Amino acid sequence: GENVEQHPSTLSVQEGDSAVIKCTYSDSASNYFPWYKQELGKGPQLIIDIRSNVGEKKDQRIAVTLNKTAKHFSLHITETQPEDSAVYFCAASTRGADGLTFGKGTHLIIQP
Amino acid sequence: DAGVTQSPTHLIKTRGQQVTLRCSPKSGHDTVSWYQQALGQGPQFIFQYYEEEERQRGNFPDRFSGHQFPNYSSELNVNALLLGDSALYLCASSLPGLGNTIYFGEGSWLTVV
């Protein structure tokens, strides 16, 4: 089955700087790659997603890139703000709306 | 527009007991999935329901079962609870088809003592 590796497990950046979180996947049939933000005690909130027919997608301060050849995708957050502090999860799916395989998460800490 | 709603939010059960968790999907969504999230880990896929049938299942034992009702709401049942079943149980909903966005509820925290 699919295996998703996520790095780093913890990332501390200064407010205003950029943050990058990287994930790799194992199943070349995967074609849907969402990113979720999870705050303490809450469910995961979708922040951006990308499909395998697209190499990059941007939504304001958040962008995701996908390299199908290397089987990795990354989340980029620019101009980080204190409210960006949370745990971020990447995920992959071979059939889109079917079961997602998640990475282990990155705890993003924004230092004031 | 209500999002995915789950109940109860917290519950405590004794080892060996059975538990039922409930989920109402986002309006217009007819596909419901369940995930288990242990502390400090990413969510793990349990199974998915569509048209009242289990369509896909992750690597979970038969103690985990589910049901989907005609109004698309769903239940997750866990029998013979083990201490290791203590986790956040998340329900997610989506439209059927490829690459549709998956929305999660806030989850049900289950503690097995």
C-alpha cells in the first residue's frame, strides 16, 4: 500500500519568514495530494490540495508543488503569522475521494 | 452550511465494552469515511461508505464496523474495546468521484480504561 513520509517533524521559524514542509510518497498511482492544518483539540482543516495533472498551486500565502517523477510534494507558507502555528499533515490518495494515507505531521512553531 | 458533525465529542469506556460513534456529513455529500488518529500520529483510514455500502477498508480488524443510513449519516461501531483503541475518531465526507475535496469533522475522543 501507499506510504507517506513527512519532514521535518518540528519546524520553528521567525514570524514573517517562510516555512517549507516536504513529503514523499511510494505509490506512483497516487493522484491526489491534500494538506491539512490541525489545531489542538480540533479536526484537520483542508488548506490546499493538488492533483497529479498540476505541478504547482497557489492560494494567497500558501503554495504546494508536486514532482511526480521524484514522487514528492511540498507545502510552502510565506510571510508566516502566529496563527499559522499548528500541526500540518500531508496526505496522498490513489483514487481521490477514497482513503487518504497521511504523513506523521509537522509541528510548525512561529516565533514572534 | 453545517460542516461535518460528530457525536459524542468525548467518551470514556471500559476495556471489553462496545462503542458507537455518529457522523452527519456536510450538506450535499454522500460519501463518508472514518479515520483513527492516535496521539501524536496522522489519521489512519478505517473505511468508507457510499450508497449505504462499505466501499473501501483500511487495515483494521473486524471489531471495527460501520453503517450508512439513507440520509447519508453514518455510525462507527467498535466491539471488544482494547486500551489501544483510545484515540480521536474522525469522520470525513466528500462527493463521490476522483479528487473531490474531503472535509473532516472535529472528531470524537475515545478513552478506553
